[in-house]
Amino acid sequence: MNKEKVKTFEDIIKKNHPNICGVIVLKDDKLVYENYENNCNKESKIHIYSVTKSIISLLIGIALDKGYIKDINQKILAFFPDYKKDKSNKTIENITLKDMLTMTAPFKYKDAPYIDYFTSSDYLKFSLDMLGGDNEIGSFFYTPLIGPDIFSGIIKNTTNQSVLEFATKNLFEPLDIIPPKNITFKSEKEQIKFNQSIDKNNWVAGTNNLNTAGWGLCLSTIDMAKIGQLYLNCGVYNCKRIVSTKWIKESTSPHINLGDLSYGYLWWILDDHSFVAMGDGGNSIYVDTKDNIVIAISAFFVPNSSEKIELIKHYIKPAFE
């Protein structure tokens, strides 16, 4: 550890990233750095926003490994036989799970109808109603909130367990992560309070008790680091297989080229040896397989917050090389 470089990135965090709650660095499977800000500590649970998507990707992989899901080329409607689609919506019939995982499934909206989504009685049905439309399958269309809940429906329908139950048994408990409890908001005020909390170990669920897939999960910084270490170790944690190496490799390989970045299965791909889960505020799980390093950052949401990739790659990571 280079102490001067550590001091440099700590000063940069205080000056330019005051919303950061925690930073953890694992190098060669060992904890080499841990620091907290904003009255947080190792037990503090933070809303990780879109990092939730990457956790859902992991759960989809586990469900595949266990045979609950047969193939990622299955059509989305096959998972929802009781869903009554709009007869004019022909596109939805051809959308696959892989299209959803790579964010290349079309949706009917250009500007996300967030108010309608948050006030709907069923996040899953709302998302299915938005799926398809006139756009073609295959173009990247990132859906922050409205759409990913379809993954939760798939997990629930194929495993006959709630998403939280499935995650607790197959992910949280094996990684010694304290399982969250469901929370449903009764008001916007409750949601805003949740977003800034450090002591709520929750996972947002709709009124039908279905956990959100694009946002809404709380984890501690060390929980995030454990997820990163699981990926670095190709699906093994504490000598126990959690998910297949095949899924780890496939989900963190580039499937859609976006220029400076690529996209895997709900993971952002930086280059041929590093990938990251990213959420609002700068929440991040960064994994570099070449240098055997994991960097986890938890952060509060603030408007126009910068991503933490530059901070990680140019300041934090060099301090531990």
C-alpha cells in the first residue's frame, strides 16, 4: 500500500465525492483498506440503487445453475403464462431473457413514466405492459427502474419462492450477509428517508411483495466487496461454489459494445479484465481479474453525482499495485 497515494485519494474523496459512505479494497483475497465517511461504519446498510441489477444477474445465474430456468434464450412471455398482453404488441412475443439481460429489449416509453410506476399497484405488470412496442429488438436501451422487475417475476415464477427467500438461501447466507427485510413505501417521504438511511437493512417490494430488481436493495460496503470477491473467484466463496464459473464468465463478457464501455448481463464491462456494477450516487463493485483486486464503494444519492470509475482506476487502485 502506497500511503502517499492513499492520502491523495482520501483528499479527493473529501473534496469531490462528499457523498461517499464507505470504501473497501480487497487485494489477493485480503482486506487491505477500509474507510467510512458520513457517520457510517462497517455495519451501515446503504441503498445501492442500480447495483441491485448486478445482484439480480447473479440470482438469475444461480437459478439457471439449479435448473429453475432452462435457457436464457427462453421467451419472456413463457415465464408469465397468465399475463394478458395487448394483441397489437407483436414485438413482446419475440423478446428473450437474454435480450433483457443485455438491455436490448425495446420498451414503449422514451421518457420513463416514473410517477406512474411508483404509484402503480403492481410493478411487474406495469413493466410487462411497457415491454415491446414499435422499436426493434437488439438496440441498447438502458432501463433504470421500469423493466428490470420482470427479472424478479421470472425468479419468483420459476423457483416458487420470493426473490428475497431465494436470495437469502442461495446468496446472502452463504456469503455471511445479513438478509434484508422487505419494505414497502406508503409515501414519497418514506422513500426519500430510505434513500438517505444508514441503518435500514431492507429490500424494496411492491404491494404484491415482489422485490424490485433495478433498485431498492440495501447492502453494506463489505457486503458489496464480498459480491466482488465471489466474481473474482469465479463463483466460489470460502471454498463453496455459489454460482457456476460459466455464468460468471458469460455475464461479465461484452455482449453489447457501447464505445468506451461494453455491457454484459447487467454488468458494465470496462476492458478484457475488469468490470463493474454501478448505481446512482457512485455505488460501485469494481473487479479487476488481472490485478486480483476488488474495490467496493457505497454512497448516498446526490443529484448529478459523478461515477466513481475514474476515482477507482486513476487514484484508488494505483495505491495498492
